[in-house]
Amino acid sequence: MSRLAGSVLDRLRSTLIRRGRTPGLRTAKVTLAVVAAYMLAEVLHLSEHPIVAPLVALLVVQLTLYQSLVHGLGRVGGVLAGVAVAVLVAHFVGLTWWSLGAVVAGSIVVGKVLRLGPHLFEAPISAMLLLEVGGGGTLGLARVEEAILGALVGIAVSMLVAPPLYLQPAGEAIGELAERMARFARGFADGVRDPWSRPAADHWMGEARAVRDEVSRAELTVTRAEEAARMNPRGRRGRDAHPRFRSTLTALERCHLTLRTLARAVLDRTYFVPEGEQAAAYTPVQRDALGDVLASAATAIAAVAPIAAGGEPAAAARLQVEECLAELDDRRTRLAGLLAVDPTVDEAAWSQHGSLLAAVDRLRVEIAAAAREVEPTVHSEAPLAKQVRRWVDSMEAATSRLAD
């Protein structure tokens, strides 16, 4: 029972405090946006029951400022489309089963024509709400005004209340990907040392494919961090870190593909020997040498984990990666000697062993690329920003002359 309670508490803690997020921040921002939109709509007397404004504000507050702006425009477009259809139908008929169907169908068609995308169903929802209260032209205009107000409030809250950069989640996601790949390589190393068979090779091929989920999650997290810097007042700090994130992640993605290629080469070898000789596709000495190579690769990949975060730990991690790669080179040389075969005697083995060694060489290159130091991108100042700075400088100069 205590173990179950501990598991529940760990899951709750990981949900509320995960990847450097401030607990409850987004909940607070959404609540603030909803309440502010409702109060402003009441103060402005937009309608008797201003529910559209807080509803749109609720939907607009997204994970990043850029998303909030894009979603805000989409929500307003959906409301406009729905209001237009509802006002047109309400002008001729009231709320009946067939007018409701006509409003929903018409709103969806208009939304598709306007290419509202994920905001398509904002149009029929707005139209149904308006039709239910007997939406006329004045009420329809009020709904549009509420939607615009709610979108503006949602965007303002997203901009002013701690707009996130997601730098720590991105660095942690890359580190977790490196650790996941290292666990696979370490397990694969232990697996090839055990008695070998085609089912064992199939198993490790499947395990290599399973790492893809972690790769996809890291890709989404880094992409979100890159998007969070767009239009963000604190975006410069994020843009300085993004080249490091992207470079390390790209190299790790290629490491994953190379590990899959390596697992495939080992699996293919079992299909090129007679059925009763699968266990002897590689000799025990060859499998032990391959296990050593994989173990060195696993240690090197695990050492990549702190590099994405930057700082002093990254410098120490790069030195560790270099040491691991030197060991990998030595073990790869030993493996190549054990796999050497005369192509005139066994052409298939010569080709398959060559593919295996080529995959090891590519893996070594990609691990080195993941550990490579990347300089921050130099961002040139936008023309508008330059002009504004010029105006400010000229005004300061004029003020100084007047003071003198």
C-alpha cells in the first residue's frame, strides 16, 4: 500500500513540477485571463452575459507567446465566421432542428473556405450560441467584440505574465534522450554477449525502433523552445541556446538511426547462415568484442547528456566523450581484426561484417558531432529596431543640446 501511495505521489509531483516549470503558473495565467476578460466585457457593457470574451481568453492562452497570438487570430476568425452564418439564418428563421443543422453545416463550410484549420469548430460553436439567444445584428456584433476582447486579453496575459522560454525542458529532454540511447546500447552490449539466436537479434531490432518515441519527444520539446523565443521579450537568451540544442539533438537523432542500422546488420547476418547455425553467426569472441564496442559507445552517448545544458558541466562532459571515443577506436580496431574474412571464401560474411563496421564508424562520427561545441548565432538587429534606436539616439542628442 505504501509503495502504491509513493508511486501516486511521484506521479503527481512529476506532473505538477516537471522539467523546470513553475507549479501552477499556466493555471494562474489562464484564470487571470478569464477573469480579466469577463470584467472588462462587463465594464464595457458588450452584452448582458459576456461569456464569449472569457471563453476566447481561456482558449487563447497557450504554451508560448507565438502560439497565443496565432490561436487568438484563429479564434477571432472562427467567431466571425460563426456570427456571420448565425445572423444570416436568424434573420429569416428562429431556432429549429433544421435551422440548427443549417447553421452548423454552413459554419463548417465557411470555416473550411477560410482555412481556419484547428479553429474550424469555433465557427459552429459561436453560431449555435448566437442562434440559441436569437442572434440579431446587434447581438452578433457584440459577440464579435467579445471575441476580439478575449483574444487581446489572452495575448496580453501571455506576453506580460512570465512568458516561458522552455530552455531547461529542452536541455533535459535532450539529456534524457542521450540516457535512453545509452541504456539501449548498454543492453544491446549485454545481449550480444549472451547465447545468440535470430529471436534475440529480432528483439534488439525492436528495442532500437522503440527509442524513436524518445527522439520524437525531444524534437517536440526543442521545437517548442525555439517557438517560445519568437516575439518573446526575453527571446535573445533562448536564441543563443537554440543552436546548441539543435546541433546536439540532430547528432543524437543520427546516432539513433546508426544504432538501428547496426542492429539491422546484426539481424541480417542471422538470415545469411543456415537455420541450424544462427547461434554461430558470430563467434563468442566476436560477440564479446562487439559488446565491448557497444559498451564504449553507450558510455560516450551517456556523457553527451550534460552538453545540451551548457556551462561548466558541458566542458567536462566533452573531455569525457573524447576519452570514451578513444577507447571506442581501440575496441573497433580489435573487432575489425576479429571480423576479417577473405571475400573469395565467404563474400556474404565479408559484406555483412563491412556493413557492421561501417555502422560503428558512423556512430563514432555522430557521437563526436553531438559533443561538438557550437557558437551562438549572431543575430543582426532588425531594420525597424535600428531605425527606432536611431530616433532615440537623435532625441537624446537634441535633449542634451537643449540642456547645454
